[in-house]
Amino acid sequence: MRLTSIHTYPVKGCHRLDHDGAFVQPWGLAGDRRWMVVDADGVGVTQRETTRLVGLRATVRPGGLVLSADGQSDLDVPEPADGAPVAVRTFRSRKLPVPALPAGAAADDWLGALLGRQVRLVWLGQPTRHLAAGDREHDTGDQVSFADAYPLLLANTASLDALNGWLAEAGEEPVPMTRFRPNLVVDGAPSWAEDDWAGRSLHIGDLRFRAAGPCDRCVVTTTDQETGVRTKEPLRTLGRHRNVQQKLLFGLHLVPIDSGPLTVGAPVVLAT
């Protein structure tokens, strides 16, 4: 097996960045989901609510990021250096608030114009726990960014091929891997082999990762990540073929054991 692509999403829900290499930190890839758009209640605004987020492109720079979108001038946003933190939650159902620093009025206004609603941009200066102990099968403690549950998501190209085969049989169009918003994509494994990796260790290049279990998919997978157009697939087909205890599974959550650089082309070895 080998690593074929690496992706980050600097602002939760934004368009992906593709990389030849990235640095792995305890809470995920450097620059991945350390920023989040929140509503007036401090709850994260994601593609589940608005597909306009696919048009948000965020590029990380030292000490901040640059926001870009069609029809709007680029905006440079520095990491907040001071100010009172605000309590935010990644989802409304989450019980644990996370202290984050507001990016400021300029970023709020820019994003409000893009999304057509009043929002705020916040920065997670220090990754911290936002899921109560026991809410995850493999607790990562404070080692997580604004990701839904785990630091990293891995996907298998053979599993996508199998899914697209089912879609073709149903007369539907194939979907690209971008629909599943992975951080790491591997090939050379049989389809759905990752189902059996939960609880085991993987070596990707020189780094070790712990497989935390399969990923339950949501409506975001039905959103074209280039246009924002939303349909019923591939979620409907996952419901027919990959429904396990009312969870529609695609992809594998990972927790880093080591920190360090990772590059496309690195070998992927499942620990025995």
C-alpha cells in the first residue's frame, strides 16, 4: 500500500487544499481545521447547513491565513493574538464548549457576505477536548482540532471504486474522492479492507497511527465540492450496501502516535 494524496481544510467546511507533503501533529495535519465559522450561538456552521462553504478557499500562511472566493477580494486574516476567548461548539448537540479566539470584524463581514448570513470566524489557538470522555470508542483527549471527532480521516481508493461500481449498477454517476473530504488517501489495499483495521496500528512512512474505527457519513457526501450542487448520492447507495447499525460507513478515523513529516508516495504498512 502507499499514500496517494494528502489534503487539509484550514477552515472547517471549506474547500480542500491538496499537498505533496504535510507535517503531522498530535491533533492532525498542520493547518487542518484550526479555524471555524460559527453562528450567533457559537455553533459551527458547516456544509450540512450551507453548501456555499464549498466556494470558500483558505490558504494557510505563517501566523494566519488568506480567505478567497469568487466575486470577493482576498482577505488576509492574522491569527488573533489577544482578546477574550469565546465559547464555541462544533455542533449544537455537543455538550463541551471550546475556548476560541475571534478573528475580528473584517473576517466576519467577509464571510457574512459569502454565506448570506451573520457569522463569526474563530481560531483554535490550543487544540482541546470537545467530546466528553466516553463519547468516542478511542478517546483522543485534547488531541483534536475542530474536526468532527478524530484528528485524521483516511480513505481507500479501492473502496471508492467499489462504491462507484454500485452506483453504475444503479444507473447513477460516479463520485470523486473529494466528496468524502479525507486527509489521507491510500491505494493498494482491497476494497473495504479498512473495516478490519480498527484498533490496530498503521505505519505511513516513518510515522505511526492508530486506527480508531470507521467513519459514519452524512449529507455532506452528497454535495459536489466544486459547485455546491447537492443530490441524493452516494448516501442512498451507502444506505443500501454499507449500513451498519444505522451508520453509513466510508473511510477510517486515525489518531497520530508520532509527529513528523509525511509525503505522498510513502509506504503504508499495517502492523501485525
